[in-house]
Amino acid sequence: MTKTRIGYARCSTDKQDLTAQRAALLDLEVAEDRIYTDHGLTGTNRERPGLAQALAAVREGDTLVVPKLDRLARSVPDARAIADELEKRGVKLALGTSVHDPTDPMGRMFFNILATFAEFEADLIRMRTREGMAIARAKGKLKGKKPKLSDRRQTELRRMYDTGDYAISDLAELFVVSRPTVYRVLQRTQSADTSVAAV
């Protein structure tokens, strides 16, 4: 049975580049056409198409190779779930040059420590992001999303709705917005004695 090395690489934002991770995987003897990637997806998001393809590609006796554990998962439960799934299927997991051995107590401990650090780092990033947004908001630099319709167009949408001649779907088509956007505009602009009726 031919044993294959399947590679997986991931970066969290569209601005990041996968070149370094691809190079690392090639150095780890993964063929170019055996590298699966996710671009702009965080490790905490389990719905990753590239990871799903990589997990589907590995067979018993194969090795899933990632440059570092935090590329595979950013939470301890997720890392363990993936490692357990691979173990049940007879697939090895290589973290860089080290092959994770689930039968070795020291190996399991080291894996858990790496997963804990990855989760801790993800938590720190989220905390810093929230703090940065709070500071920016306090300084008036973060205004929130710009409305899809100008005040004038929102008023016009409200007026047209109040005539009773237009359904929500009609207004969505006329103003080139989604139905939820129409509902939000109507909620923002409704008078005290007016309620939005579902159409």
C-alpha cells in the first residue's frame, strides 16, 4: 500500500500569504498537488473547505502534515477531535518535522500543551481585537457599518411602504437591497403608531 503525505495550510485573513507554509510543506516532502489550503478562515472555524478536503484525501497509512498545530486548530477540543479522528482511521499526524504519537504518554502531553498554547494565542488575539475596537470607538474612529441606503432613500422607502401599494419584495427589488435590509429600514423609520407587517 502506497503511503502518501497530505499537506494542509491555513491563514486567517485575506491579507496573509500562504507562500511560507507551502514552502515548509514542500520541504517536509509533501507534493505540490497534495497541499490543501484555506485562505481567510480562522482556526476556530471548523467549517473549512480545505481542511475537509485534506481529511477526505488521507487514507490508512497516510500522514497529514501541517507546518504547526495552530494551522490545524486554535482550540484544544478541536485539535483533539481531529487527532482522534486521524488515529481511528490509521492516519499519522505530522506537526512540522515531529510525528504525533497518540500511544506515547509524553507525545500526548506535548500535543495537549501545543493545543492549549494555540487556544491561548487565539483568545489573546480576540481580546486585543475587542480592546482595539473599544479604543477606536471611544476616539470616534469606529462608526459602525455605513447604512446601505441614504437618509433620503430610507425616507422614500418608508413613504412607498406606507402607501400600501408595495410589498417588501417589491421594495427590495426597487432599492436593490435584501428583504432584511428593508425590514431594518422600516423599523428605524416607523412612527409610534405604525408597525411593520410581514409580507
